[in-house]
Amino acid sequence: MKRKYELKERARRQAETRQRIVEATVGLHTSVGPARTTISAIAQRAGVERHTVYAHFPDEGTLFRACSAHWRGQHPRPDPQRWLELDVPEQRLRGVLSDVYAWFEDVESDLEVLLRDASVVAEHAEALAETVAVTSKLADDLARSWPRRKIVRAAIGHALEFETWRSLVRRQGLSRKQAVDAMLQLATGV
């Protein structure tokens, strides 16, 4: 019986170590950025040796995917489904933008650093491409049943961008509601 206990205890410790490495990496990715995160810095922050990081994550892609999953679990994107079920296109767009802009407020500092490094970290560019695809599908869903669909789709796609939100709220000084109203006017006015 003692052997089984030792194996379970060892597995528990390994899982805890792996979790510390993931959390350390997420902390570094969202502060200094993925491009400036080193294995040495991860090991130091997690309280392990470099070889331990490599033992759990043999390559940076595996580590990055684990970190991305952890971050997404902590900061899930808003679920637009309740809004997409509405019949009135303007109500759908207002609801989705309100939720997305609230999420942008919550994760702004993380997204700023992550987006900054997307062009220099291949694994991050892949994760960003997945996000772009999800956002594109959401824009398509929101644009359904609007007249002049192509131009409205472009306006909605623009409204869903993090940089659009940052420009409206951070640089132009609009409130979240004012930013949503501005993008709703853009979409309905084209």
C-alpha cells in the first residue's frame, strides 16, 4: 500500500510544480511579454531549476499552449450566444459590444503586452490567429440580416477590435456606453 501512496504523492507534487511553472509563465507573459520571457526567469519565478521547466514542457510551444489555456480559463471571453438569439440586429450588436468592451477593460493590460509581442513570438501569433477567427465569425453572425451586409460587416468587425475600444475609451475619453453607442451608430449609419 505504501508504494501506491508514494506514487499518488509524487503525481500530486508534479502537478503542483507544473501549475507553478504555468502560473509563473503567465505572470511573465502578461507583465514583460512573451518575447522577453526566458526559461531562466520562469524557473526562478516558479522556484524550480531550468531543467524542471524543460522536464514538464519540452518545447516552448507546449508551454505556451498550457499558458494560453490557463489564461483563457481565468479570463474567458464573454459568451455572445444570448445576444445572438435576439431578433433585432441593433440589440444584438449593443449587447455583444457591451460585454466585449467590459472584458477589454478587465484584461486590457494583459492584451496590450500580448498583442505587442504577437509579431515576434510564433506560438503567440498562432493563438492570436485563433482569436481573430473567432472574432471574425462573431462579426459575421452579428451582421446577418442587416442591409448592405458587406459594409456593415466591416463596421462591426472594426467595432470588435481591441484597438478600436482602446482608441475610443482610452485615447478619446469615451465611457464604455458612449463607445458602444458610437460603434452602433457607425454600423447603422453605413
